[in-house]
Amino acid sequence: MVSMWGSKNGSQRSEGEEAEHDGADSRHQPRQSGGTEPDERTRLLPPRHDGYLDPDDPAVSPYNLWSVRALRYFCILFLIISFLWWTLLLVSIFVSPPMMHSRGSGFFDFSYTTLTLGNLLVAILFFSTPSRAMEWGTLVVAFFLLIDMIIILAVPRLRLEEGWVGIASVVWATFMALYGALTDRVVAWGKKEEEERLTGRKETRRSLREWCAVFSELIIMIVLIIVAILLTATLILRSRDAGLASPGKRYFVDGDKYQLHLSCIGNQTYNADGTRKPTILLEGGENPVEDTFDDWVFNAYQNNTIDRYCYYDRPGLAWSDNAPSPHSAGMTSDAFSEALARAGEQSPWILVSAGIGGIYSRIFSSRHVKEIAGIMLIDALHEDLLHKVGEPGRGFVLWARGIISPLGYDRLWGAIAKGRKPEDRVYGRSAYQGGKYIKAKLQENLVANSLTKNEVSQARNIQSDNTPLVVVSSGINVRKDNEWERKQRDLTKITENLISWDVVNAAPHEVWKTLEGRQVLEKRLGELMKGK
């Protein structure tokens, strides 16, 4: 029998005994390095001798395949391109680059590019963790984007408003969504191939980290799908609203960059001496002219107080396109003059305006001094109060509203739950929810206290002193705001030919919404027509 402790002179064991002893050691003892005692870093299982790696080995990765690596590089490249395009679209909201002006609000193309960035970021962050949620989610987003692309290309009005910028944005967003689905599928295939090649089988379990990644993907994709659905629903509303016929015609202005909507009612009449009778030019306040402001003027027309009147929609309101940014009141007045010329309309004019429209009318008057037969200001805004229109906080709110306006949650709710019709959304009580309207107000805000204020200050110096003037003020505003009362009084001095200053006792800012207000307005308009 061989001694358990070995021989004193170091005799060798037989090969059979050594092999048996080594085999027992390999079965019952972990492999030790350098004879050290086991610790928390010691392998609990012996290394595999079948040629495969452990599934948790970092070498088991889909990045081993050049095709997977190439897809990731392209994802990063597309993300950089999309971010640069997104930045350019953000800047174009405030300053329109050459050849990039869209006749719509520009908020839809910005939304499509933002959605593209979201898709690409998700694809890159969870690139090595493919999942069904990611694949099917991006396919659903791509489906709705494809519908959007078809609607924009199929509806002429939307195609004009979005322009090449909007079309390119939605096409790019659709392509990127499809690319995301393809990437997820290829990475899943590459992961399976590498697992089978390096570990001998496809890995069916997921680690906690992977489950957290899959759950995050699911939440993000649900949000992106909801955004895509809202964009499509809002676009459907826009396509329906595009079918609403305008009462007048659209005319290209400013080098054919955009169109203004102009409408005229009545025929041109003449005095006994053969001279033309004045045509009334309406300038709306905060809302489009068609939203109740022209009602009292139409009544005056039916009562033969006036023979003819014309009105237009400022850029971005009702049927008019948005103008390039920046855009001041003087630019709008010049565009209005061009539209009148293209329509063949001729002076003399009587200008009737309300609210902030008084700023536009006064600038228009200063640029057509010899053609103005009278001015009527209805609770008009004074130039010293333009700082309220141009407040930075108001501008930020308008910008934020514009960014989320393509989601159309308020317009969709109005259409579904409140029965709002296209008339309400184009020029009525829901018009303020549209992207075009918000963009117009944002443009107004950006230059109110700079360009526009300078233009109206110059207009006051140029204004003819002999022009007949009527000022009608809201009694409610005059009583509750002393500053408003002082500024209304100052407006009576823009010419030296004041016919009347009326303060309608119970009238709100929109004076024509009361019977007394309508009666006063029609009476004073008749006096201007007669040249009193």
C-alpha cells in the first residue's frame, strides 16, 4: 500500500494512481491559481472544455458582425443629419432662411423631425437589446407617418402650405421609422447568430438590465405611437378644413412668396360729379375679420349706409398664408397694398379697424396719405402699449403652444366632443388653436416693440392732419383702466380733423357686440361716407 503522505525519499506514484487522483481532484475541487485559498473572485465552476463561451461573456455580442456595426454607424449618422435639420427648422420659426419659407406654420415639419430624433435616439440607446416592442412600435409609427405623407401629397392645399420642407420632413421621418424597424430585426438576427456560434445555443433568458431596457423601450414607443396618431388625426382635420371655400380670392404678394385672402362686397359707385365713392377697408383686431367683425359692416351695407367694402386676412389668419419671419405690421400693410393692386381695387379708402388692427391701419394710411378719405378706430391699441404684445413671456408661451399645436388635442376634442366645424377652426371661435394663427401671433410678438413700434411712430409723423377721424372706445375698458382711457384720448389727436369720440357705455373691447355699439358704429361710418 502506498503511503497517504508519500515517501520520505520523494518516490513517484504510478501513472494510473496519478490519473485517478487528478480525476478525483477535478471532480471535487475547484481549480486554484497559485495555490491560494478560494475567495469571492474564485470561479465556482470549472472552465468549459467544449469550445463554447459562457452566454454572459462580453465577447458574445452582435457587434461582432460588420453588418450590425454598420447599421449602428448609419444610425449615428442619421441622428446627426436629423439634429442639424431640426436645428435649422427651429431657427426658421424666428428667421426664415432663403428658399425655406413654408406657407404654413412650419410647426408640422418641426414635429416630424422631432419624432425622427426620438426614434433614432431610442434605436441607438437600446441598440444591443432588440425587442418585439421596439420592432412593432416603429412599424406602427412608420404606418401613421406613411398615411401623413399620402395626405399631404394628396391634398393640394396642404401640399402648398407644407412646401418642400414639410414634405421632405415627413418622408425622412417615415424612412427613419422603417430603418429603425429594420435595424431592430437585423440586430436580433445578429444576436441569435453570435449566441449560437459562440455558446452553442440561442439565449432565451434576459438579465435584469435587459428587462429594464425592454420596459423602457415599450414606454417610449407607446408615447411615440400616441404622438404619431395625434399628428395623423390633426392632419385629417386640416385636410377637411382645406375644403372650406373662401369668400374672396387669394393673391400672391411679396415676390410670390405667399398669398393673402381678399374679399370685396358691393359694386363701385360714383358721386354726382363722377368721382368715386370711398370703399371701406376693414382691418380686424385680434381675430380674423370674418369672426363677427364684418357682421355690423354687412348690416350697414344692407341698410345702404355704405356701398362697398373690402376686407383681408392678415398673414396666418383664416385663408391667408403665413409670411416669412420676421414680419412686422409695415410689411403686412405693404402686402395688403399689393393685394389691392392685383385685385384692381382703387381709392379713395375709408379705413375701419379694431384693437391691434388700428396699428396696421395707421401704417397703411401713412403710406397712402392722399388716398385716405377717413379713419375709424374701434377701441384701438395705442403704440405705447405695444410692449404688452411683445412681452418675452407671452412670446415663449406662443412658441410652446406652436410646438405642440400639431398634436391638435384641443382641436380634436372640440371636433369630437363639442361639434366644432371647419368654420370654427378656420376663422371662428377655435381659430386661435391652429398653428397658422399661433405663428402669426408669434411673429407679431417678436417685432412688436421694435420694428412695428418704429413703423407706427413714423406713421404718426407722416399722417395727414386733414384726414377725418372717428374714435369709438369701450366704456368697460375706459372705466377699469385709466391708462387705456388716456391712450384712447391720445388717439383722437393723430389728426386735427376729429369728427367724434364716442365711449359706448356698456360695450366690451369688441364694441360691435352690443346693440348700442352697432348703432354708434354705423352712424359714424355714415358720417365718414358723407365727408362730415
